[in-house]
Amino acid sequence: MPRTAKQFEEIRADRKKAILNAALHVFSEEGYHSASISKVSKAAGVSKGLMYNYFESKVELLQILIGSLFDDEINGMRKTLEQPVTEQSMIEFIQMGTKILKSKPKQWKLYFSMSTQPEVLKILQDKFSTDHILFSTKIIEFFKMKGDKNPELSLTYFSTAITGKKVSYIMDPDNYPIDKIEKLIINQFITT
Amino acid sequence: MPRTAKQFEEIRADRKKAILNAALHVFSEEGYHSASISKVSKAAGVSKGLMYNYFESKVELLQILIGSLFDDEINGMRKTLEQPVTEQSMIEFIQMGTKILKSKPKQWKLYFSMSTQPEVLKILQDKFSTDHILFSTKIIEFFKMKGDKNPELSLTYFSTAITGKKVSYIMDPDNYPIDKIEKLIINQFITT
Amino acid sequence: MPRTAKQFEEIRADRKKAILNAALHVFSEEGYHSASISKVSKAAGVSKGLMYNYFESKVELLQILIGSLFDDEINGMRKTLEQPVTEQSMIEFIQMGTKILKSKPKQWKLYFSMSTQPEVLKILQDKFSTDHILFSTKIIEFFKMKGDKNPELSLTYFSTAITGKKVSYIMDPDNYPIDKIEKLIINQFITT
Amino acid sequence: MPRTAKQFEEIRADRKKAILNAALHVFSEEGYHSASISKVSKAAGVSKGLMYNYFESKVELLQILIGSLFDDEINGMRKTLEQPVTEQSMIEFIQMGTKILKSKPKQWKLYFSMSTQPEVLKILQDKFSTDHILFSTKIIEFFKMKGDKNPELSLTYFSTAITGKKVSYIMDPDNYPIDKIEKLIINQFITT
DNA sequence: TATGAATGAGTTTTCATTCAT
DNA sequence: TATGAATGAAAACTCATTCAT
């Protein structure tokens, strides 16, 4: 009984996921450069040769892993920021960030360790250039709305806190009390 | 007529500095793993072989570059925290952090991109294990003194802000207004 | 259609043999240290890289080549000495030594040139520690049985002759009359 | 007060000896190929550069060390064998061999581990080719004199014992009872 | 589609020898 | 004469990628 084209597609999709997943684990454990394709393929339960049937190269794996991260983030953030800027939407915006972070800690760790590398910078530029401005504008708007006298600086300070939260969590996801810190950030920057 | 011992010492010191400097530039530009010893030696204007006259291995270069960073930081922090904990000493502590950051931005960038790698984690454990506890204790003491009801959480929030400051600066040292952010942190956590 | 597991196994076994064989020739011709992996791989008709698919390191090649020698020898000696000690078993013991020597002259040459090196001493210790004592005991027992007044010294003299035979043969396998010397040794030490 | 030419010569000779001595120790400890010129020069208390003032190359050191061994041996053997061949002269010949062995165990060990290498074979050919025949002839003559029916084979068996003695002693100079074995050899081959 | 053997360019590292002083 | 810094050629080893089957 030959499989249908649709079944083939499904198999392909599953395998791709399995490989990406294996790559994520191995890369985040050993670091992208130290990890070998051999280990990834073994972890995925797939032969080395087959990997190249699904992905062009090692760097493509990395770029997909990190790129998808930002697809999620950007989409999430875009949704919350498309609404009129209110305390509520800002809170959702922050919570969205935490949620995305908690759902993919390994990806974020990987991203973090590679964020200064050319291979990764390239993606970020592609993905982020336009959206970043949008977000900034929205957040500044919020601070203005609250009567902030230096909303640009507030944006920077706010981003600093968000960054600190992200990095601290990535460094030690098991012990960092991210929810409590989130609340403190919300208290400090959003609800007065 | 052979050179004197002192002359040799000077040559060695100069070359060591030159090599470390070159390594720092190349590593921080291209990433430790992507950078080759060949490139480092070319950047330092010496032969590949000579590098091994001065340093045991590629990883030793990395460890010296990053280790020295923490020697500085630990010493700075120790000095400011040896004093009785006051607002003044806490301010100095924060300013010390900024100063160290600004004096060696490339090293810090390198450190951040390598901070999840075994090669680097090992050094930090060696350098940091005891001191870290001391610093935490002191800062908690400060927050207690100020009547804080949850000084442990405040420490974490404070560390989050400091981390955010560090990382934000490293990511974009030319545009990040670190001094202004420093003031905001001092205002928020120290002087009320 | 991919090869079956069995086919892969065969390929691996063949290649391993070919590489070990090439290594033996090159090492014993030029000496272990002077011989390069490049030359070995060329002699085996494979790429340098492939060697490391099959063997961990250059020194592993050496250790396998020499280790297998002693596996053979120890097994042979053990078999003949497990029997009750008689003139016949002692003769077989000596003949076994000659046979092993003649079957792998290049390995023995390699062994002798490396026998004082740490890389090789290590294997011998692992392989020989317990058996050596057993063998000595058995041979001493034989000399005692024959009424020898100083069987320990006789063991040493006997070993000296065996060693002399081994080394002389290795140095010039084509011209050394090993069988005749073997007979002389048997006459001298075993049958009167 | 400028040194005389003779004094200079003496200094040179002393230094040469010191370097050769250091080389011997280091080579015999670590093996010729594994040992580095750096270590030798340090052991000799002399700079690397200066070593090349006294010796052409690393291999020259080896060749001098091993060559001198055979100068001694050949001279010693020649002296004892220049006399008419008697039991006494044969005994002296054997004792001479033991004496030379005991006086330079490290050289012999080095020689032994290098004896199959091209660098060393070259010297031996130069030194040995003619003398070896002389010695063989003399010893055969002795066995003939004693009424031996196969003196050529006896020579080989005798050489085997001598070789065995040599090698056994080199392998474990501290525990091998070379004097006792020497007596046994003399008893067996010389004094019937 | 699927395998893992095979490649080869590239990497780190070593060290006898040379050279400026 | 004396030093050890400096070289560079060659070594061992790695690994992303290709390829025969």
C-alpha cells in the first residue's frame, strides 16, 4: 500500500522537527561550534547523510532555530502592541515575553551565546529591523501617556530591566524567580 | 653580546601583551571558535609558533582574557564591599561595575558570548565560588538596613538591573546611555 | 538502496585490517616516531581523515599492534603451561615462542624498538602483570623437578637464552637459524 | 687576563662532555624522538643556541653517543682478540663485554631502542662492517680448537647467549644478575 | 529515501634550527 | 661566545560535507 503524498509530507515534517529538536539540545549543551553534525544526527536517530536531505548545512539549522524564536516573539509582541496602548496591553506585552522565554529556554540560551556572531546577526537584521522601531514607538507612546518627562530614557531603562530578566533567567532557569521579577517590573514601569 | 635578562623580560612582556591584545580583537570580532590561531598570530605580527612559546594553547588565551576580567571585577567589588555597607559604598560598588565595563568592553563582549561554554564556566567557578556569597550577603544586609521586607528578592531584582545594564551596554556600547541608566539604578535601589 | 549492516561491518573490518597492516609496515620500517600518519594512510590507500574514523590516535595503532602480539603470546604460553609441567610441555612452550615469533616478525621488531618507551610499557604492564609470575613459577617448578640446585638462576639463564634467540631473530630474520638454536636450547635446558 | 688557547680548548671539551651527558640522560629517559633539544640544553645548563655551536644537529648527538659505544667495544674486543685465541682470552673477551655494558647502561639502552632506526644503522655499518668478520673468525677458530664439530653454529649460539645477556641487563639493570649469568656463559661455552 | 564510509581542507600544536643582539 | 626569541615546515587531528551503494 503506497503512502499518499500527504503522508510523505507528514513524515518529512516530523523528521525535520526531530532533527531540529536534536540540534537544539546538542547545540545548547555543547555550544554550536563545538557540537558536531555527527552528534546531532545520532541524537535525532537519523543518518548524517539524511540530514543533508532535510537541511542544507549546519548553519541553516542554527538559523532556523534562532529565527523561529524571533518569529514567535515578534508575532506575540505585534499582537499585543497592535491594540491601543494601555496598562493592560503593556502588561500583556511583558507577560508575553516571559511566556516565550519560558517555553523555549534552550533556544534562548543558544541565541544568547551566539548573538554576537555573524551567522546570527544576519538573521536578526532581517527579522528585526522594521519591527523594532514599531515596538519602541509604542512603548514610548505609553510612557508619554503616563506623563513621563523623558520617555526615551524610560524606554531604555525598561528595556534594560527586560534584558536583565531575560539573561538572568537564561543563565539559571531553575533558580531564577522570573515570575516575581516580572511582577516587580510591572509594578515599577506600568502600574506606576 | 647577548641581551640581558631584563631585556628578555621586556621582550616577553611586550609580546605577551601584543598577543593577548590581538587575540582579544580577533576573538571578540569573529567569536572564539571561528577565530583561528593563524589569524591571531597574523594580527599580533608574530609567527604561529611563537604563540606557543608564550601561551600553552588557544584556550589558555581565552581563559586569561576572561579571567583577568574577573580578577579586576572581584578586586574592585571586594574593595568597595569591605567597607561598612552604606549608601555611599553601594553607590561606589555600582560605579565600579560600570567603570570596569567601560574599560574593557571587548573582553566583556567575549565573555558574554562564551559565558555558557565549559571552557569559561570552569574559570568562573574557580574565581567566583567564595566571593559571590560574600557579595550577596553584603547587599542583602544593605537592603535589610533600609527596612526592606524581602531583601533577598530585592537582591535578585537589583542583580537583574545590573545584568541588564551590562548586557545592554555590551550589545551596543556606542549608543547605550550607561551613565544615565546607572543613575536610575542608584536612585531606584540605593537612595530610596 | 543503502548497504546492509553486514556489508558495513565487512567494509569496516577490511579497512581496519588494511590500516593496521599499513601501519605495521611503515612503523617497523621507519620507526614509530619518524613515521607519519600521512604515510600510513597513503600506504593503506585511504585518506588521513578516515584513519581517525577507525582509530582514535596514532598511539592506538601502535598499542593495538603490540598488544595483539602479547595476547597471542600469553594465550599460547598459558595453554602450554596449564598442563602439568613435563619435558614435553616445556618443549611445546619453547616451540610456541618460536612459532609466534616467526608468524609476526615485523611486529616483534616494532615491539623491540619501542619496548623502552612509556607508550608501550603501559600496555605490557596491563597485559603481563599477573601472568608473568605464573609462568616463572611453572618454569622454576620444572627445574626443581629436574633436581636443579639453583632453579631461580636457571630460570634467569633460560630466559636469557630465550631473549637472545628472540632478539637475534628479529635483528636478522632471514639469516638467523632459529630452528637450530631452538633445538640447542631444548637440549641444554630441557632434555638434560 | 685573557685565557690561553689551551684553556679555551679545555672549556670547549668540558662543555661538549656536559652536553653529551645531558643528551644521554634525556634521550634514554624519554626516547630520542620524544626528547626535545630544549630539554637537553636545559639539562646541560646551556642555551639552545650554544648547543649548535658545539654540535651540528640533534642527530649528531645521537650518533656520537652511540658511535662512542662501539668505539669502546670494538677497541676492547680487538685487544683481547688480537692475542692468540685461548680460553683465557675468550674469558677476557666475555668479561670485557660485561664491563662495557655495566659502565654505560644508559647508552646501551638508547642504542637498543634505536638499533633498528636508519639514523643508527648507518653508523653501525660504518663502524662494524670489517671488525665483525674478524671477531667471528676468531671465535670460530676457538670453537674449532676445542674440537667443536659445528663451530659456526656454536658461534651463533654463543652470540645468542651474549645478546640475551646484553638485552636482559639493559631491560632491568638493577635486578638482572649479570655476573652470575656471565659465569654460566663462560662455563658453558669456554671451559667446557 | 537512507546509510555511514570517505574525503580533504582546515585547525591546533610541536620543535629543530636560525638569528638578532 | 652566548642567549633565548623567533621561525616555519610538518605533524596529529577534526569535521562539515559528499558519495557510492
